[in-house]
Amino acid sequence: MNRKLSRREFLKLGGLAGGAALVASCAPKATPTPEAAKLPDLTSGNTIPLEELVKAVEVEGKKLTTIALPHDWANYGEIIQTFKDRYGIEINELNPDAGSSDELEAIRANKDSKGPQAPDVIDIGVGHTATAMKDGLLAKYKLATWDTIPVKDPDGYWWAEYYGVLTFEVIKDPNIPVPQDWPDLLKPEYKGKVAMAGDVMKSNESVMTVFAAGLSMANGDLKAAPQAGLEFWKEMNAKGNFIPVIADQGRIAAGETPVTMEWDYLALANRDALNGNPDLEIVVPKTGVVAGPYAGGISAYAPHPYAARLWWEFVMSDEGQNLYLKGYAHPIRFTDMVKRGVVPKEMLDKLPPAEAYEKAVFPTVDELKEITKTITDNWRKVVYGE
């Protein structure tokens, strides 16, 4: 999950806020010390004033462990560096390329460890929040900006940070037309040219890629879309159009993956970074436009629970949200920030036109849970015949 999303007041995300309020456990209590006795309470989930939080982080040791935050994803490189410079906190970055399921497994595997492999914070697809809560992997905490976050667990176990829509990231070729919609990708001119940006068995982005194609093929029928998506990629694989590799900026730069499915903020960031070498066109498909929020949370077993809370206070502040926007990721608090006039105009001017996003679909948490299960349970069987 790193980049800037765009601005849309069509954010009909309210439905996501409800749907995943499952029971979760809070972090284990540490052995009391004189210093710890003075630290703010972690069990209530209430906002901790910034000044108190900063002092608690000092006592805690000024360390934080993150996971799955590539620097070229939603502008996380600048977000991380700004946070480090602001608070002087040492950040241990685990597996930047991990998928959402890998992040949850890292918490499970390190429940009894306070070592460097135990993440303090996670950034996962919203569809994975139900599993995280069911397994008691998250600690509750309501940020200072809580009331302006439209997509969240009502008890504070997770909140949306940013969102994007899936796009076609296409290397321009005078001999091959730029695809405008999902059915185009089935044409023979795209043989050996289409790739995803992750592993369907691990990556929320790739699960949503399957779903988006299915939504297009099923004429917008959400219930039929997961199976239709599996059938679409089965046909893509059978025709040889689908390249079963994980497309990243390096492969795109080398021309190995001429058409890549990615969140708009990643694709736009690649376009800027590659600067015409190769020349990329970013296309929001005509149908099957799927919006995917990512959710932040704090490990219930976080070795550095105060630093974890300080991290999210920064990321979800106006400053942190604008850093997402700088990387083309739509900050989840965008509407509130625009109303208050705190989004720089030059950032707004760089975003794709609003019309391209008007058909975007925001599945609810319950829908995402079912979509993810159907696609991951059947991906290898349907697409590869295993």
C-alpha cells in the first residue's frame, strides 16, 4: 500500500463504516514500571493529546516498526521521512512489498515477541479488516481527526486512510491501440502483454483487479462479479494475454509488462517517475470502475504502542493527508479538508478529471469480505485448472 489519491465528493463510503464491528482484543499489558505508571491509558481507545503522546513515545524509546509501506506507494517515502524528521523516531521498515494477508500474519506470528519482526502498525485493504478483527489483531484508538473520517470501525479498531480506483497503466505503442475497457484486453493484440501488480492470493489490489474485470463483464452486478472476474482471467490466461508476473516499476520501465492494472495513485506516480521512458497513458476503464480504500490500524501486540498512535495522528492529520494527495492518493478526509480550504490548489490541478470517477463503485466491508473469499478460494482452480 503509498501514493496520492484524488478528490471526489462522490465518496459514498458511508456504507463501509458499519459491517465489521466484530469483537477484538486489546494489547497485552506490559509489566508496570515507575515510568509506565505515568503513561496515558491505552485501553479506553480515547484520543491521547499530542503533547502527552510525544512524551510517552520518549519514555517508550522513540522506535516504530512498519510493514508493507513501499516508498513509491501513496507517497509513503516522503510520509515516513517527514515523520522521522518531525519526531526523531527510528523506523524499522519490514517487507515493503508485503500484501495485506502478509501483514496480518506478521502480527499473528509475533504475538509473543517484542522483537524487530513484530509490526506496530499496518496498512491493509478494507476487505481484510473483518479477519483482523475476528482474530483480535487490532487495538482500538480514536484519532484526534476521528469525526472527519467517513470510513471507519465505529469502535476505533480501524479507519480508512486513502483510496484509489483501478486503472490501466499502458506503455504507448503506435502499433497497438490503448485499451479503454476490460473487454478490450481479451483481443489478440494484447497477447503476452497484460499483468497485475500483485499476487491474487496475497494482494488486495490484485483481488480487486479480478473483481473489477468481473464487474464489467457482469454489467455491474456485484454478486455475479467475483465469478465473472475469475472466468475473465481464465480466458485471459487461456489466450496467453495474461502474464503471470508481478508488475512493478522496474518491469514497466523495461517494457516487460506493456499493460498493468494498478491503483490510479501508483500508476500516476510511475508516469511521473519514468518521465516518458517509457511513455505511459493512464486509463480509467469505461466500466468496472472499482474504488479501493486502504485501512490503517494498530497491532494489538504492538511493541511500541505510543509510537504507533503518534504515527497515525500524523498520517491522518491535514499535513499527512495532503502528503497522500501529493502522491495522487485520494485522502479519505478530502471532503472535510476541501471545505476548510487546506488542500493546495496546485495539488488539485494535477488530479485526473472528476468525470472519470463518476461510475466508481465502493463495495461495503461485508461485500469485500465475500468478494475476497470467493476470489482467493477459487483463483488457482478456475484460472489455472489446479
